[in-house]
Amino acid sequence: MTGHAADAERAGRGGGRAFPGPAAGPDVFTFGETMVALRGSGPLKLGGTMQVSVAGAESNVAIGLARLGHAVRWAGAVGDDEAGALVLRTLRAEGVEVSGAALDAGAPTGLLLFEPRLPEVTRVHYYRAGSAGSRLTADAVEDAFAAAPPRVLHLTGITPALSATARSAAARALRLARGHGSLVCLDVNFRARLWTAEEATAVLREWVPSVDVLIASDDELPLCLPDGPAARDGATGPPATGPAAAGTAAAELGARAEALLDLGVGEVVVKRGAAGATVFGRALPDGPLHRPATPVRAVDAVGAGDAFVAGYLSALLDGEGPAGRLERAVTTGAFAVASHGDWEGAPTRAELGMLGAPPGTVVR
């Protein structure tokens, strides 16, 4: 395929217009490890009570999309235990289809502990080595995908970091998506506790040419580039500040996004936290498009990135253009920041307009 033809194809599939895809399957198919999550009220070593829930990047996105009215299938693996039953029960209750999920009698469901240490700092402790989720197989994912090929495959950089089998499962899903014409969304979601930057680059760089929508924070983009972590700034010490430094950072961000577009990515969406988000793509007539974050009183930043992805994919599935996609993404991200929990604050479609209500509003 020529460069112009590839650009035209990406514009039609990821550039804001309705894109073709398997009609019989769900809107979105995703998979990964979802764990039981225990949330304390302070330092774990002091004991106290903990709130029980579930958490996982891919299932957070799945729940966010289901609440917005989309058909979503999740196909991770959980232990054949009470914790696994809680994961599946929660997803079913949220309208996520889990018939392709696997029960592993030989491994436990993973565990995640949240430890609020300062008002703005939360420590996360993982107990997932040898878990059922890390033993997910490529065959299980293929069976779940082939049963009903989706319009969109959503992957993250977390699943391939769990184990060699989980990495193979993600690679198999990527090939299946290409074969069935499903749009591919990749959220880099780098976790330094799971693998090194060099290991992540080796996998992500191989995936990049098959990705239609790549979502990442600005410091994750180098992981997807040929030079990998070396593409990061080589300066040591604290980052420079001031207008000149901001201009340099913006230029570097644009250059990295352009490099990814040159490698075949359809569009690059950069999450910038409180600064909002920016989308880069060949199909954007006026160049990169930026949307400031929606101001809210923040209570818990955990899960905001996953909520952002759910909003972006929701608007994409609805045929919204880049501006509409960013608008919905920052809105759903704001709901997450304003709520406790990974996914509990995800809005329904009817609630999307609530953030514009003045303080003290009572909805009767």
C-alpha cells in the first residue's frame, strides 16, 4: 500500500468518520488482568479497614464504555476462587460481556493494594506474580475474539508485561484484528514495576505499525519509537522551566508524534493530565488539536487515564470528529478524577453534561 493510500485508509477508519468493521461482534473487545483491589485509608503497616473492589486497566475501560451504552466483551483470566467470582460478577453487573473469560483452577486471582500516603500520593502494591491473569493464553484470546470479531480491539502495554504467554496472547489478538478489519487502539500504560523501558520498547515498537489509535502520556511516547528510551531527553537534573522550555517541550512532543505517524500509526493521542490532551494525525486539516482538561475538584486520580480512553473510544464509535472525541475523553477523565475508585465514578451517557452544572446544583 502506498503512503497516500495508507493515509486515506487511516483517515477513514480513525479520523472521525464511521469506520467499517465486523458487524456481528461487539463494539469493543479487550482483555487483560483484573484483580481484587483493596483500598486502605492510610499506611498499610498501621492496619485498619479496607474497601474491597476490583481493578484492571482494560476492565476499567470496558466498564466505562458499557456505561456509555456500548457493547463490550472482556476476556481475561481469573482464578477459580472467590476473588475471581467477584471480578466476573462485577463486570457482568456493569454490562460487560464475559463469556470468553477463562477460569484457571491452578492459579489465584491477582491482588492489588492501594495505600493513600499523602493527599496527592498513593502507593500501589501488586501481588500478581503467577496469577491466573498472567497465565492467559493466546488460544483463549483467539477463541473469544473469533467468536464475534469486534469493531475495535483495545490493548494496553500492561498485558504483554505480565508474562510470555500474555504477550503472545496480545500479539495474536493484534494479528486477528488486522485480519478482520478491526480498528486497533493501544494505550501504552507503561508500568515500571512490571518490565523495563527497554523490554517495553522491544514489544511496542513491533506493534506500532499495526496501531490505528495510539494513546500515551508524553513521557511514554519514546517507548514506541525506534530509539526507545534513548529518545528521551538526555539532560540530567530538574527539568527546565519558562516559556522557552515550554516551547522546546512542545516541539519535541510534536516531533515524536510525527515520527509515530510516519511509522504507520493512524493518530496519536497524548494525555497531559491537568494540561488536557492533544491529538495528532494526518487527517487533521489544521494540524494537532488540543483540548484543556475539564476543571473539577480532584479527589482520586487513579483510573483517570482509563476513563479518558473509554470516552475517546466512545466518541470514535459514535462517529465524532477529533474535537468531539477529545471533549468526551476529558469529560469522562474528569468524572474519574472527581470520584474515588478505579471505575466507580465512570459516567453514563445521560450524566455527561453534569460537569457543566454550577456549584450547589441539585438534580431533582
